[in-house]
Amino acid sequence: MSDGDQAARPKRADARRNQETLLDAAAAIFVTSGVEAPVRDIAAKAGVGTATIYRHFPTRADLIIAVYRHQVEACAEAGPALLTDAATPHAALGQWIDRFVDFLVTKHGLAAVLQSDDAAFETLHAYFLDRLVPVCAQLLEASATAGEIRSDLSAYELMRGVGNLCIGANRDPRYDARRMAALLIAGLRLR
């Protein structure tokens, strides 16, 4: 079997779960200690050795990128599920915005790293927009079609507004970005 055949083969379910455990552990450590946290802390939280992390993610940049993509994917996948499970499209939109706020507020250190000169990070912002803007648009469209909200707001505008509400939230414990975003979403409702 050639290297190309191995690269094309999907990971086993247990390997995917192990990688997700690593990514979840890294994300949790990044929240509390920043992206420069020692790999041994991530390994301890994931219940693995540091060699396992380096086998999956040879560099810190590889790990940061993987965590970021993993969190974006989780947020993207939540949108359609919330539309199915929530009582109304507007409720689904509000719940998704809560997840989006949590993602934005808890990515300690990622923003600075993503704005660095490292070429590995250049495509992540486009990836973020490509994955999340359509999900937000779907939620907005469903809410507008149901007659719950105004229809003249783009997904990008809403996400940018929510992002602006999240700036600095981690520096002031009195500031609740989720509450501010909820007020914004409530303001979209038609009376």
C-alpha cells in the first residue's frame, strides 16, 4: 500500500475519538492558560503522553489550527441540529448565537496567534467565515420565513455585530457578552 493510499484512508472511529479528546483537552487548557500552555498540561487533561500529542500534532501551530477548526466545525454542525430541535427558528438562532459567543469569548490567545505572520494561520479566518456565515444565514432565513424576525440583516452583519459585543469580555468579569448578544437577538424580533 502506498503512502497516498494510507493518506486517503479515513481514520478509525477510535482514532477519531482520541483526536477529539486531545482537541477538547487542548481547547479547555487554552481557555484557562492560553495557547502557550505547556503540552504536558494538555496531555494530562487528555489522559495521554506528550508523545501522543506530538504524533498527531508535530508543532504547536498544528495543534492550534486543529483546535480552532474543531471548534468552528462544532459551531457549524450545531446550527442545523438546533433548527431541528428548538421550539422555533428564533430560539434556534438564539441558542446558536450563545454557542458562537462562547466560541469567540473563550478563544484566549487565538486571536493574537491568528493575526501573526505565520503562514499556517492565513487561511483560518476565511475558513471561519466559509463555515459559519452560511449556518448563520440558514438560521436567519428560517427565522425570517417563520415571521419571527426582520429579514433585512445579513449573516455577516449579525456575526460581526456579535463579535464586536464580545471584544474585551474576558477582561471584565462584570461584562456578560452572552447577555448583550441575547439583547441583540431579541431586538430582531417582529412585534
